[in-house]
Amino acid sequence: MSKINNDWKEILENEFQKEYFVKLKNILEAEYKNYKVYPPKKDILNAFMWTSFSETKIVILGQDPYHQYGQAHGLAFSVNYGIKTPPSLQNMYKELQDDLGLYVPNNGYLEKWAKQGVLLLNTTLTVRDSEANSHSNIGWQIFTDNVIKALNDRKEPIIFILWGNNAKSKEKFIDSSRHFILKGVHPSPLSANRGFFGCKHFSEANRILKSLNIKEIDWQIENKF
């Protein structure tokens, strides 16, 4: 796994010493040796590499990484350039178009969001090829619970965007008197029509940031040619 080179370093290195994480690491070594596992090892912690602790404005919680070859690269909902935009992200783009009038880009690479302070965090950080949720019970849930607790303890307010039951299970770790919670159904095609479309969470998040005198997010992902 990548070396963290920002202010997550101290928080996560403390986590890496804990007994559950040592077990998790051993499981992962065996999994990567015996199965196709995504994302590549070097990308597992990219969400933390690209969005520092102190600069996190918004947390968007996903479930687990995309489980087809070449898709996952360590940011929830994001895919590498050259990979077809997955259905959930297509629905996010449709909502952005309806909510903020943005055009739908020709790629699903969300680095631009991460670099502006949007922590794109899955609740589980690895997955076997073609087996959704295959790593949901190996220890990652403890890790991401503790990440949410660390963010909750931060003095500066954060906007937590929780889509779907998996993400909403983390709500109990968030003090809503100090932070902001936007929650609803998952953007997956299985559920998007039950309330994701029209949720306007992107404009609402920017409205909250503006009220806090924090720079708003430019949500427009540009076309890649």
C-alpha cells in the first residue's frame, strides 16, 4: 500500500499498528497472491493520498470498489481514464446536470473532486474480481469506522454525503450538531429512481460551504480527449 505523505499519516499509522489491521494486512497479502483483487495494491489508499485530513470539506461514502478489471483506482465512484463510466456514476452525472446544469463528461475520473477536498471513500477498500462485497467482512469496516470517527473529531465542520444503507450505517459516528449530513438512496440503477434523482445534494453541499465561507466545489468533470 502507498505511503501516506500528508496529515493522514499520523492518524493512519496509528491505525495500522492495531491488531485488527495486522490481521487485515495478512488476509490481503493472501488475497492478492491467490485471486485477482482490485484496486492495485499501490492505489488502495489513494483517497487519503489525494485529499488530506485538514483539507477535507466533503466526504462521499461509497460501498466497495468496482470489481471489473481496470476500473477501481482507490477513489469511490471514480474510474480510470479509458474505462466506460459505470451506471452509478452516470446517474450522479445526470443529477449534476439537472441540479447544476453541468454537461455529462466523457470519462469517470474524479481526481478533480478529490483535489478540491472531496474525500471519495468506500466503506470497504478492496474487492475480488467480479465478486461485489467479497471483502466487506475482513476488517475494512473497522478501519473506515475509525476514519469517520477521526473526521468527526475534527473541529472544522465537514459535509458527509451518505447514499444507500451501507453509507448510512456510518451516521452513528457523526455528530450532526457540528457537522452536516446529507443522506438518501444510492445512485445505483437499482435505486436511483426512488429518490436519488432530484436530491440536489451537490448544490446543497455548495450552499453549506458558501454559508461557512469555504470555497465551493467545482463539480464539473471536464471531457478528456
